[in-house]
Amino acid sequence: MVTGVVIRKNEYHDSVFLMRVAKRLSQQKGIQQAAALMGTQKNKALLEEIQVRSREISEATPSDLIVAVKADSQEALASMLEGIDRWLTIDPGSALRVDIRTLDEAVAMQPRSNLAVISVPGPFAAREARKALEQGLNVFLFSDNVPVEDEISLKEYARDHGLLVMGPDCGTAIINGKGIGFANAVRRGPIGVIGASGTGIQEFTSLVHQAGGGISQAIGIGSRDLSDAVGGISLLTALNTLDSDSQTEVITILSKPPGERTLAGLIPKMRQCQKPLVACFLGLKPGSLSADAPYKTARTLDDAAAIGIRIVTGHAPPRWDAHSPNFQKLVGREKANKNPAQRYLRGIFAGGTFCFQTQQILQDAGIVVHSNAPLHGNVKLADPMKSEEHTLVDMGTDDFTVGKPHPMIDSRLRRERILTEGQDPRVAILLLDFVLGFNASPDPADELVPAIQEAKAAATDRGGSLSVVASICGTEGDPQNFPRQVRVLEEAGVAVFPSSAQAAQFCALLAAGLSEGPHAE
Amino acid sequence: MPNKLEELLHQGPIAVNIGVADFAETLQSQGVEVVHVQWTPPAGGDPELVELLDQLL
């Protein structure tokens, strides 16, 4: 094997583009591994880990592009590196102009602009966001690793100038029917939602759509907005705006539990709202809310969607029934043929909110899990790479994604983890989430099915059977072809559910059976 | 007069995209007017130097 490196000084590309370049390079004949990264310290450390090092790499700056390739032969390597230009050219089919270099130029060219969508690396994100606000633009700030002091000052500036900052770490919004970032194709309607979690908004809006309802606006506020440090600045702005928005009839708030001081400050503002409010604070203990809270409480994203639909239509949508004959049949099918060693559930999540909500549902069923992102009362994994007993991993955290594509856009990380879990004879159930929508992986089911089949076959060879349970978040309007995703998974023997909460409830029944049943140790 | 947030919600986004080009393409595919900024890290990608320059300018 031979290794080659090309450094291109002062050539910046975004991480999603580079991920795609690396993927295409590594699929070429004679190429074993390829990386395309900007020369940040973290990325250089990553190259060091895979034994790619040179003086040029150590001297590269974050403005310099590094392409590293491991090939079978000198010939394959030479032909790849000589033709590297064509891999680094922006898709010629794109209608985007590539000659605009600054926000000022962009605004001069399009003076009616009203939103900046910012996804530059964290250390530079606040600077770009501030410039956008000063130009009078609202901000959708996808970038994470933005210091909290910057978040506060950006949000205070926005509040004082009739603007909104969605983020930092904001994955999803749907504004006037247009999806921004990772969003699903949902119909318009009277349900407004404000969410601190991108996948939470995706699941909620998809479930509302699936139940026949529609969304007026879906506003992301970033994962820290309801912390006591930030105090819900963007939530309050969004709440006031939706309360006076003629298209919105009910407002749903999705978040982990707010900081105590923040919630105390929010309650009087919520009381002033003219419209019904629904709050889904995932991870909050049942009964910890006062009975006279100025909102209806939802325990899960499914409950939140159902309550919203009921408020606007007067009818509750049909709910999932765990006692139905079909469901019981499915439980029976999945419990069959387990071998005595098979004891544990392993959840491998792309969506952090799904990992969190699943922990809540399992905890309600008395099941304690290990996780790299544990809910209060669960156990932190000593090593995120190694599962212990029942384990749920959020694979979208920095534990896994530094220098690597997020599992929502590329399934490689999850594929490897599924194969690892498949080798563990104690695993009885694998739980997966599939997130469709704009900017997500074009075919997540196809990407994971070979690994699922391999893991199932390994369990069968050991005289057992591996249950694979999945939820799909999305709608029939999404680019991934929702019905096909379901079909591909079901053909691979996966039990597919239309929401993460339902998949979690199903797993809770299966897992409880394992510990209580005749096969328990 | 509506503020700029109300304008955004009523008219829908007219966007400037800075960073991941896919986000601009997805907006464009939904019929949103969008200008994409071909961003590069300022000051060679050194955040401390950027802060220093911002203070000077």
C-alpha cells in the first residue's frame, strides 16, 4: 500500500462538500482510503491517527486543503492525485454562482434578503452572524461550538432590533413552507412549533403531516436557548411572533427541560399568550410540572403532535395501540428464536433527540441503559465506542463526528457500529432511526441494509435471532422516497415504526421480555 | 410597520447562504431566492488573529 498527500494552499471547501469528495475518491478502483479535510489541528490529529503524516501536513493552516489517499499501487495513487482537480470542482450542474465572496456583496446583489443561513466553522460563526444582523437579516445559525457569550450577545442584539437568531446549533426550520437545513416536506397548516432540537422539529412536523395536519411555521432556536445562561431569548421572540401570526392557531414548544430560572421567567409570558400552548420537555420527570402550568404537557413528540391536531380539529388522530392483534403478533415474531445469551438492546441513533426520548420511554418502563449522552438516572458509557448491557448511543455527538460526516448525511459510522454489535452474542435487539428530508442521506435504508443483514446472519449462525427495530422520520414528499425506504427495511426483516417513540415502546416490551423470560440468566 | 422577523415569516425566506453549499441548493430547489457566499476563513483561519484585526479595523 502507498500513501500520497496533496496540499492546496488557501483553498477552502465546506465539510459536506469535502465529505462527498472523500467518499467518491475512496470508491475509485485501487483506492483503499481517502480523506479530504481543511488543515485544522483536529483534522491534522485525525490524519496522524491513520498514520498519514508529513512536514507539509504539519505546516498546513485551516485555510489549506489536505487530500490524503491510500492506494493499492503507485500507479493508482499517481493517476488519482494527477487528476485531483476534477474531484474538487463544484458540481457543474449547480445553478449557484461561485464568485461572491462576502455577505456585503451578497446583500448588494439581493437587497431584499431577509435571512442569513450560516454554517461556517464554529470559531468564525458568531462574526458572520453579527455582520448579518447588522445588515438587518434574521439568522439561521447551523454552526455549533459557538461560545455561549457570543450566543447571548447575538440574541440580545436581534431582540432589540426586531430580528431572530435561530441557533447556534440549529438544524431545522420551516419558514412559510420552505425547509431550511434538515427539514421535511410537510403541508402548511395552523400548527406552529418552536424547537430547541432539529430532529425533534423534524419528527414533530412529520407526525403532524402524517396525521393530516399542517405547519404554519417551525422555528428552531438552538439547543442552549432555554438554558439559564441564555434564558430563552429566542424562544420569547418566536413565541410573541407566533402569538400574533394570523396563520398559527396553536403553538408547540419542544425542548429538553428548561433551566429553572428560565422556566420561572417564561411562565408569566406564556400566560399572556392568546393561543393554546403545548409543551414537550423531553426528559422531565412525570409530575414535576405544576397543575396550573399555562400549557398542555406532552410526554413524547407523538403526544405533542396528537395534542396539536386535537386542538385545531377537535378530533384526536388515531393512536397506536399496543394491545392490537397485529402488534401482539409482531411482538411474538420478534421474541421467537432468541438464544439464552441474548439479553440486551443496543440503540444506534443518528438523531440525538431520538436517543434522549428513547431513554425516557425505557426509563418509564423501568429499563436502565448506558449511553454516551445519558438522561438523568442512566449510566454514562465509560467508552462511547464500547456498548455495555443495554446501550443507546447518540452517534451525532463529537465522540464520533470530529472530522467525520454526521450519521444523518452518511451512514458509514453507523454501519461500522451495527457490524460491531452484530458480533456481540449478548445482543438481542438493535434499534435504529432513519431520518429523511432535505440535506439528509439520499438513501439511508440502502446504506445500512447490508450491515443489518450481516448482523442478523451472525446471530442466526449462533443459534439465535437478532431483532432489528427502526423508526423512519419523514414524509412521502421527501427526496428519499419514503415508501421505498420502508419497503427496503421490511424486506430485510426490520420491524419498522412511523415514529421513534413507537419504536422505543416496542423495544421496551421486547427488552422487558428478555430480562423476565425463561432465557434470563 | 411589520418588523423584519414578521417580514420573514410572511414573505418567506430570501436568503444569503454562508458555508455549506448544499443548504443553498436545497433552498433553490424549493423556489427560494438565494445568494451563496463562497466563504473562506479570514486571516488564514486563525480566530485570535481575526479578533485582533476586528478590533483594529
